[in-house]
Amino acid sequence: MVWPFNHFRKPRQAPRGTIEAIYGMIVTQAREPIFYRDLGVPDTVNGRFDLLLLHLWLLLRRLRTVQGATELSQALFDRFCEDMDDNLREMGIGDQTVPKRMRAFGEAFYGRVQAYDQAMDGGEALAAAICKNILNGTRMDQARQLAAYARATEADLGRADEAALLCASFKFPPALTEDITP
């Protein structure tokens, strides 16, 4: 028998520990010094935000292909939003301003996701999008390296076992290797 009030239940969600572990992996990877030191990502709040967003997008892109990962994807996005909210409050942003900033974060997220998704298969397009969004429109050579890294990360995540993705048993590839230089 189907319970008639199932629509009032919260949807199933990935275990909080898994969400924290995966989000922690994303944050750790986005904080790798090599991105800032060698690839020209500005070591600023905006630069760190954009690199975090790039890694979150790469993982969410892969999770789109995994059956049963919808809840995990949503939970990761929700965790990202919680993190942004917490960071704003730590920086002293007032309660009335936080929603406006969160809306701007959401717009940035969706705008970049759309730009990166459209550019992923198109040669220089991903480097151009990364240059614009992460490197402030400068340093195209480094944008090409970041684009090559993003493609290598996508390929690496594509080879990861689906079960490993769902239970935080995967790793991001190294930030810079001989293999990703364009």
C-alpha cells in the first residue's frame, strides 16, 4: 500500500558525513597553492570562490551521469550555499545584506555553470570562459592550463567508479602535471 502522505516527507538525502567529506575534498582541492602560485588565480575572496565553484561544477557535472546522485548533488549545492552564507557572516556582512549577496552567488554559480558546460567541448571556449571568470580577463596562457586541468579532472572523474563518487572514495587529480600542459 502506498502511504497517501508521502509527498509531505523530506526527500532522501545523502548521509551528512558523506556530504561533508566530499565538500571538504572540493574545498581542499580549490585551496591548492599551485593554482594561485603557478596558474595565476588571484589569491582573493573572489579568486577562491571561483576556483571552489569550478571544482563543484566539475563534480556536479560528473554526478549528472550517475543514477541516484540527484540527492547528493542537491546536498552538495546546499552545503556550498551554507558555506557561502557562513563566510559572509564571518566577514561581518549584516543580516539584511546576506540574502542579496547569496542571490549574487547563485547568479554567479548558474552563469558559470552554463558558460563552462557550453564551452567544455569547444576548443578554446573553456579557456576563454575561465580567463573571463577566474583570471579577470587576463593571462590566457594560464587560462589554457586551467582549462586543460578542468578537462583532465573531468576525464579522471569520468573514470571514477560510481559507488566511489557516491561515498566520497575518489580523489581529484593533481593540480598541475605534465599531462595537462596545453
